[in-house]
Amino acid sequence: MHTTIVTLKTGEVVSGSMGFFRPALNWFKLWDSNRKFYFDDCEAVVTLNQRVSINSPLEGETCDEMKRAKKDLDWGREKGWTETDEERKEHPYPKEKFAWEKRYEV
């Protein structure tokens, strides 16, 4: 598994392997921690040496997980996707954008 480095707005840095990735619910977890990280609390979330496309070099490249979450959210809103929470309840993708998404507007 690849190492994901989470930098929180408080300055705390945590690393581990990406586990649950739920941008529609505004959070993710690392396998190495039972802690839920909210995108709103993150300054940066990057995964190192990730093959992000068929054109990635064999050694991989850095994947900006917040940018990936933004892309997923845009697609989900456009396509009317839903997300299942921890209690197995379906939720539509949020219509309103999260505050952190504004950093990734083009």
C-alpha cells in the first residue's frame, strides 16, 4: 500500500495507508488509524508514489487526494450519485460545495 500524508490545519501531520475514502460525506480514514479525518480540517492530503493514470511513470507520482475528492464530488453531483454511510444508509451527493473545495475551483 502507498503512504498517504495528511497535514491538518492545526499543523499536525499523520501518515498511513488510505482506507475509507468518502468525499461525499466529507471524510476519509487511514487503515493505520481508526481516526476519521474531515476534509474541512485538512490543509493537504497527498499519496506518494501512486499510479494515477496509465501514463504515470512506473515509480508512480504524487496524488493530491483533495483534488481527487473534488473531482469525485463534481462527477457525483453531475451524475446524481449516492454514498453509503457507516450505518449502510444511502445519501445523495451534497448539492452545496464544501468550504475546502473552493481552493480547487478553476
